[in-house]
Amino acid sequence: MRLTDFWARLEEAFGPGYAASIASDQVLSQLGGRTVEQALAAGEETHVVWRAVVAAYPDRVPARLR
């Protein structure tokens, strides 16, 4: 998954403002206690980070975006 696709999915699932907050503020255990931004900056693959977001918010991410 391209980084631009990742951000588009995140914004579609959460809305632009909340997506930014999720990425910068929400620590996910699936990412080793890092935020989305920290995991991506550390070189984590986008599909791994996306799966972590889906696992953390299964009710917010539509099936078509999984």
C-alpha cells in the first residue's frame, strides 16, 4: 500500500481532522506502543500500520477499506 493510499483510507474512515489526531496522538499496542506517525517514521510498512488501525478500530473502518 502506498503512503498516499494509507492516508486517504485513514481520512475516509475517520474524517480529516480526527484522522490526524489518530495518527499523532493515539498509541496503539499493535504498533509496539507507538503512534501511527511514529511507526511510519520508524520505517514500518504501511500495510502493517493499516492492519493495526483496523484492529484497534474495527467498528470505525468500513469493510471495503480493510
